[in-house]
Amino acid sequence: MHSRPPSGRRGNPLKRHPHPAARRARPLVLLPTAAALAACLSAAAQAQTAAPAEPATILPAVQVTGTGETATSPVEGYVAKRSATATKSDTPLSETPQAITVIPRAQIVDQGAQNVQDTMNYAAGVRPNAYGVDNRADYVRIRGVEPVQYLDGLRQYFSFNNPRTEVYAMERVEVLRGPSSMLYGQGSTGGIVNLVSKRPLEETQREIGVVLGNHNRREIQADLTGPASEDGQWLYRVIAVGRDSDTQVQYAPDDRLMLAPSLTWRPSAATSLTLQATWQKDRAGTTQSFLPWSGSVQENPNGRIPTRRFASEPGFDAYDTEQFSVGWLFEHQFNDTWKLRQNFRNTVSSVDYKTLYPNVYGARRGDSYIDPEQTTVDRIFYVNKPRMRTLLADQNLEGKLNWGRTEHTVIFGMDYSRYRETSKTAGGAGSPLNLYHPVYGNAPEYELSDNPKINQQQIGFYAQDQIKFDKNWIFLAGIRRDRADSTTEGQDRETDMATTKRFGLMYAADNGWSPYLSYSESFTPIAGADFYNQRWKPMRGKQVEAGIKYMPKDADIEFTAAAYDLREKNRQTNDPNNPNNQIQAGKTRTRGVELELRGRVTKDLDVIANYIYTDLDPQLEAQPKHMASMWGKYRFALAGQPGFAVGAGVRYLSAFRDGGAPETPAVTLFDAMLSYDNGPWRYALNVNNIADRTYEVVCLDRGDCFYGARRTVMLSGAYRF
């Protein structure tokens, strides 16, 4: 049996552990009042007696263009008022009885996020960069658990090896905390991350930008959108990225080409169809070295292993991906009551993954190094070439009904997903490597073997009712039934069925305060069997959450507080009696408190602040018990010239320990930004981890440690026209 590289999580190692807001045209028919009509008639009568009659002049119709935020539109500043992630309907956050954080495009730009996980550095409930610098995926934790990632409400990833999503193509990142299977089917107990892509806009906006950074980062970006026809029925958007970059790890590039065109057709005010396509090709390397405790978090007579250390082989190592997807977002309003939506996406992707990594899993016995000098480790090589195809569709019917003193927003929906994978792998013992004075040139020879084909599909039916009573009381109830099938070539089909529920009660006061109480469930089928050929049971989760939100209608500010009790059963953990096996834990319990403040506290100052307390079950992979962060942006005039802004942030993670591993030390990191807007031009300098702090994000009980990102510097310039 081939060895497989760890993903950094406890459990199965192969599993993955702007511009101003666009104006939305709203034609309004301006009806004259009775008084105005009378005045006009009187004036016309007087003119008729005073002058000869002339042909009547018909004035053109008047249209008024208003500004209104939707669940997917751009927003100014750091505060979004609406989201569809928590309810699958365009709902104000102040009326959503569950914790959710929306990270708008403006925040992503100001903080210089280089990838999706960077966008969540200042998000409540989230532990970002769970495994430090890792080119393979965006690893975060929500309430101590790895979330499931979605794009426009459709699941993105099903396996360990995947292309990494381009953050420049995102309009916002939304973090829904807590179980969400009632709406999304099989998924994480901790929550979901839903990426909202940029859509075609009615107002012409064009941007071309350049980014230069340390590690030889050179990147060009383009974002072009606007009407494609004079009548405004057709809108377009084209997003492109080209990057040539190294990373903080030697011999590990981070190159990318990405093109994402989209086209919207609006034949009437009631119908909208957006066609989307994305092509992305990455040429990257292994930045995750899985270093031993000794020399990273523990003392080593040779000193500390450099953060730039490359544990694989130049010329052999690769994490190359290519992905192509097509889909659409469709919406039709039948009348004032009923609306139909459908989101669809078909994706084909491939990954070529080749690496060597240290065999450090005897670290608890002190034998990670194979020489007395504690410099050299054995290595394991791993090759995987998966080819994946996914087809996803989600359609629902939304109705807005009034019954007596209650207003109802009901949704009846069905979603379907199908995932197919073929892959070739190889693995085994590799050559030793001196981690302090590496000598490369010992790439392994291997022969690929076919893995069994994998087919997974799920179909789910859901119903939800958002009830508003007397304008202030809000009750949410939903239920879902899922069937998940998994077939591995040569084995019997595995079928799991589950019913999940969700309830919420909230009082949305007129002064902006909204206390709430909610209950939600999750369902996660686990394909395959353990070492003893015992089939895995589905993992189930449930959560009780109480919270309060302050979102006044007349202020661009919001405050949220949430306390939760999160329980799971049947989670996979390592078998203490057999290193080649896993077991399913009985039950786990995690509790926590999350506080978040974001908004414009003065006309020139935007602030984001949060504090997270997590009492994590010891059976789960450990994380800091206390996390806190604060970011501020101040706009000012310098030498009489407007357009300057400065930003500064601080992030704190407390010390923690994973099982028998040494303690991962506490760390405090500082970030900064300086920008200048001058007409169509924008220039910005972003520096993260200003002090260039060397730190570990986690040291795991199994024997490996993971370095966090050192100082990153980016200088960007963009021209808007």
C-alpha cells in the first residue's frame, strides 16, 4: 500500500483537511398628483385664451435610477447589509438568525489578500491559514472544523487535490458559521465558505492592474464589465489574471493563468440569465514541508530549520493544475409572488502532484532524524494524477405570501451533485535529505498504477419558511431529505440517507438590535471502510446558537455576538493502537463565543475588530483557544491632495497544544497598507507580518510542524477607465 502525504489534519491524510456600488436601474413611473394635474390644466386653459392653439408637445417618459444593494452586488466599505448564503434568498443580515460574516471586495483589496484564506484573516469564528504556507488549497477552520467551500452556492471541492480559486475573481467571501446541511446537503459541522463571483454590471467599469511583490511576484490583472448592447439587455464581464511568482519556499513556484468571461441576458425586468465560464492553469510546487518538531518548535543543536527549506526534489516536484468550468445563474419572476432560480455548473479539472516529504511520524519517540547529528530525515515520495468531473445544479421556487398578520418567504428546492474521479498514483520510500544542508538530485523512479474509479452523487429536497410576524418577530424553519451514493470500482455501492432540520427565532427591533436563538444540523457521509473493512458511519452534527446583532438602518456599522454549543458524532481520528488505521470517535463537544464589529465609525475611519473564544473538544485537532484581530483604515488629505488612505491591523493567536505534541507558541502579527487614489489611478503598498516574524501555525500530535507566512510585500497599481 502506497504511503500518502498528510494534509495537515488529524484523520485520513488524503482528505483535505472596488469600485463604488453599481447602480441597479429601477424604472419608476412618475404619476402626477391631483394638485399638480389641476395646476397644469389651469395653466393650459389660460394659455389657450392668451395665444393661438399650437400642437401639443409630448414629453418623453422619465426613468429614475436608484441604488440598492442585493445579495450579490458590490458594496462600498466593509459592511454588507444582505446575503443569500444563509437562506438561499436575498435576506437582510439583520433578519438572519445565524452567525454570518460577509467580506466585501473593498476589504479584500485594502488588505491585499493574495488568496481566499487570506481574506479571512480578520473574520470572526475563523482560524485562517490553518497549515501556513500551502500552495495546494485554502485551509481554514470554522469553529474548529474544516468547512466546505462553495462558489455561487454550488459546492467546489470533493477530493484532496484541487485547483485553488483565484481571489481576484471574487466579489465577496461569505462565512456561514455552524451546521448548514438543511440548505446545502452533506457538509461540515463548522460551517461553509461561499465565494460570490463577480457578475456583469450595468455600469461600464474597466480596470487593468499590475502587482509586484517579494518572492519575485509579478502579476497583471484585468477586469472589464458593462453593457454589451445599447438597450442594456446584454451585459458582459471579462476577468483575467497572469502571474509569475516564487514563494517563501525554495524551488516552489506559484504561477497562474486565469480567464473568466461571463455574459448576462435580461430580456425583461422579470428574467435574467448569466452565462459563466472559467479557465485556470497553475504551475506550482510544494510549499508545505511537514518539518519535524525538533528544529522548528523544539530546540535542535543545529539551530532552526529555515522557513525557506524545500523538502522535495527540484525538477521532480510539482503541483500543477488545470480547470475548466461552464455554468449559468438563471432567475425568473413569474409575478409579485413567485420566483424561480437555477444555478448550474459543470467542471473538468486535472492535477499533477509529485512530492517528497519527511517521514517524521516517529517524532514522539524522538527518532525523526536518522543520524546522531539530528540533521537528516528519511523521506516518503508520493505521486498522484487525478482527473475529476463535477456536475452541480440547484433550483428552487421562492414565494412571498401574506397570511393575516404574518409575511412568509417560502422556498421549495432540489439540488443535485455528481462527482467522478479517475487517478493514477505511486508512492513509497524516498531518499534521505539533510534539512540543514540539503543536497538534491535524488528524485525517485516510479511506475504509476490505476486507482479504482470513484463515483459520488447526491440528491436533496429542501423546504424552508421565513415567517415575519407583526414586522418584528422572525421565525425560520426548514427541513431537508438527502440521498448520497458512493461507488468505488470493484466495491458495492454505498448509500446514505439523512434528514436534517433547522430552526431560528429572532426579534428584529426598530432600533437595530436583533437577538436570536437557532438550532441546526449537519450530515457528512464518509466513503470507504477502515483497516478492518468496517464501513464508516456518516458523521452527524448539531448546534444550538444564541446571539445578538446590532445593524441600524441609518448607519454603516454592524456588531454581532454569538455563543454556541456544537456537537458531533462519528468523526474520524487516528487509531492509538494501529498507525495504519483510523477509528470513529464517539461524541465531541465544542463551545465558543464570537464577537465582531465592522463599519464606518466616522466619515473617514473604517474599523473591523473581532474576538474568538473556542473551547475545543480534545478529540479534534487543536487550535488556539483565544484569537483576536483588529483592522482600521483612515482616509485623509495630504498637502491638500485627497485620496490618501492608511490601514493597519493586528492579529493575535494564543498558544495551544495538539495532543502529545509540543506547545505551538502564541503569536502576534502586524499588517499595514498605504494607498493613493487619484482619479482613475490607484496605487497601494501592502505589508503583512511587518516584523517578519518566524512562527509555527500548528504542530500536530503525529509529529510534524507547519511554518506561517513570513513578511509579504506587495506594490500594486491599477488604472480604471
